[in-house]
Amino acid sequence: MKNLSVWKTIPLAVLVVFTAPLLIVFTSLFGDYSDNWSHLYEYVLLDYVRSSFFLVSGVAILVLCIGTTTAWLVTNYNFIGKGFFEWALILPLSIPPYILAYTFTGLFDNFGDANNLLRYLFNLNDDVSIFPNVRNIYGAIIVFGFTLYPYVYLVCRSSFINQSKSMKEAGRLLGLNQFQVFSNLGIPLIRPALIGGLMLVIMETLSDFGAVDHFAVQTFTTGIFRTWYGLYDLQTAMQLASLLLITIGIFYLIERNSRQGIYSSNNATFSPNFEIDLKGFQAFVAFIVCFIPLFIGFILPILELLVWAIEVNLQFFSGKFLENALNTLFLSIITGLVCAFLALLINFSIRTDAGLLVRRLSSLLSIGYAVPGLILAVGMVQLFIYLDSFTSGIDLILTGSLFGLIMAYVIKTYALANSSIESGYENISISIDDSAKLLGTTGWRMLGRIHTPLLKTSILTSVLLVMSDVVKELPATLVLRPFNFETLAVSTYIYASEERMIQAAAPSIAIVLIGLIPIIFLSRMIRSSRNVRK
């Protein structure tokens, strides 16, 4: 019973730590409202709501069109490059929106590389710009749409694969053409999964700071940052953050509930899907439809970053770059190990005591992944200001320390480690635990001697996934980092804010390369998906 109580306590203790910053932010709504809040309420709050709504709506429509169309094509048709596009269409996930925003600016500004190239080719005057200005909300919609559509593509493709051929044949017998089968049959059947993917895209869009700040789009995240650092009003910044937190929470609940209705035809009557061979013009159209999002979301920014890197030449690997890379590597490794350890403990506690309370507590721990990094940063600062009043007597200051930054990382990325460890535990038979108990091995000894060796691959995967996400995190790092401490994401932001795009190439390329780590695992999953017959 003693061991049992310990494993019940661990999820509760971790939940208290994880939710403390969020509760502090939320309770600010019940505090005093300053004159700054009155100013924001009267003059700019409506602009924040209007811009955020317009941005989210535009991004949702764009990712819906791209994600569903490409997923349907690579699942149901056979054309040149189809095998490549199956996994390559998720590559834009490795590029954070703020990096795509920076490269778009370098390409399409009045004197960007794309306009300069066209002026040179067609001998045009310097005042002629072929491409329109991208530093506006429409440019932000394009950036988010072409970096986040893989969320919709992945869930749609997984659901399309599980749709039986017999259903589509029934639709054809009822007189539906191929487009009507897609719009009237294929899409409605995957609606729960589609909604879940869209909610993820919306949460990522609302959480972003780097891209909207670079494009000067007034959203809640830019408003929170300006209120805090411009008006020096942490209380009002927390009240703004609490409104965004409530909005994110609503979308999070919708996303969680949508999973319960995901359609699957994985049953005894399932008949594998037939791929329709496309030739000539139809094959060309399918190729172009799949190539455009890959080109805009991945190939084009990579080419621009490489051009900048070539211009920098050997200065690419400067001492400052190596220092920032080491800082980033240190933070990502520590966070990955802590998240993997906590996920291992939590999942072992669930396995030891599969009670309803423990399961409910453990499921709440993943909510941090949906919370914007800026909100976490606001809550962490206020929490540490409160704790510093108790620890100042022993010369221990938590505010502005690496501890607070790592803690914010852990709260935000725990869900990634948990998903990997949880799936690993599903492959370990409970009979192994029963045999170990008969031999007198329980509790910590069972976890260390039996489960940990069996979960080596899952633990390594969880560490790598967390590392790739920590490397890309910008707002939390920007706010919580110690003085004179920079990471790759922060240095990229600083260079871009100073319009030194060429110098931003080195950290940007490093971030993209590390971001490819989860793409490798996802591509393996795609290749091992259910086979179809041609």
C-alpha cells in the first residue's frame, strides 16, 4: 500500500507544478484592472479580436483546402511522384512559421531576392515591384497555411487510408463522380479527425509570436508582449493572456472531444482501397497540386536560407553561432531527459494503479502543449516573483534563471514525451509485470530493471521529439532566458528584427535541420501504413 500511495501521488504532484503558472494567469481576471487595461479595452482589444479571428479563419480555410486535397490525391490516385509526396508533404512541419516569415520577407520585399531577380531578367526599373508586400495579415495567412497544413494532411490521410473501397464503389453506383465522392462521401466521414486537425492548426496560429510580430499583425500574443515590455504592466499582460488562455482551452476541448468520433473502417468487412492510375494532363495536375505546397512551405525557404548562407561564407560557423548552438543543445537535452523521466514515472503509475483518478490526472498533464509559450512565460514570471520572496533570504533567485526556462519547456513539451512512452507501454504485456511480482520485483526495481530496458526506443524517441520542439520555441525563451543568454531561436529573432536576414541564415538552418527529426519518424509511420492494391 505504501508503494501504491507513492504512485498515486506522483501524477498529482506533477499536475500541481504544471498548472500553477496557468492558474496564476487565469486568476488575474479577478484582480484589479489598471488604467492600461481601460486603454486597451477602449482602443485596441477589439483590433486584437478582429485580427485574430480573421487570421485564424484564413489559415483554417487554406489548410483545409491544401490538407484534404493532397491527402485525397496521394491516397486514392497513382501518379508520378506519388510515393515521394506521401512523406515529403509533411516536411514544412520542420520549418517554424517565424522562419518562413523571415525568408518570405527576404524574398518578396521591394528589394528582395525575387523582385531583384525579375528586375534583372526583364531589365526593369528599381521602383518596379512584381510581387506585392507580404508584411501584412494576408502574408501571415500564407505563412501559417503553408507551414501548418501537414497537421490536416496527416489526420486526413490516416482516415482516408482506413476508408473501405466498398463505400466508394457504392457512391459511384449512386451516380457520384470522383469529385462528389471526395466532397459528399470522403470528407463527411472523416469530419471528427478533420476538426481535430483544424483545432491543432488554430491553436498553433493563436500561440505564435515571431511571425505575427514580424508582419506587424495585431494579435493577442503581440498585445501581451507589448503590454508587458512596452507598458511595463505585468498584471494587465496576464489579464490579456487569460483571455487567450480561455480561447485556447475551448479549442483544446473541441480537439480532445473530436478524437472520440474518428471514423475507422478497420473491421472484418474492410476491403483495401484501389489506386486509380492517372496519366497525361490529369497526372500533371495532381503533381502540381502536391508540389506547390511543398515548394512554398519547404523548398523555397530552404533555397533562400542556402543563398544567405553562401553569402555569409565561412562566417556561417562564427563563435557566436557555436555558443548559441551549445546553449540550445544544452537546454533541449536537459528538457528531453526530464520530460522522458516524468512520462516514464506517470505511465508506470498508471500501470501500477489504473484507477480513474490517476488516469484523469495524467490526461490533464498534456494540456501544456496547447498553451502558448508566451502565456507560460507570463505565468512563470509571476510564480517566481512570488517564490523569490521566500528564497531571497538564502540568496536563491529563480526569476531570470535557467530553471524557470527549463520548467516552462517541460510543461509545454511533456505531451510529446508522454505520447511516445504511452505507446511503448502498450506493447509491453501485463503478464511481464505479473511474472516480475512473483519473483519479488515491484515498484522502483520493476521500473528500473524491467520496464526501462524494454522502453529504450520509446525513451530515445521521446527525448528527440522534445529536443526538436524546444529548439524551435521562441516566445518563452525570449521572455524567460537569463541576461546575455541566447539560443538559436532567439538569435534568429534578433537578427530578423534588425533586418539582418543574411546573418539569420545560420541559426535558421540549424533549427530546420533539428526540426527534421520528428519528420523522420513520421515518414517511417507513413511508409508502414496500410498497403493498397493497384
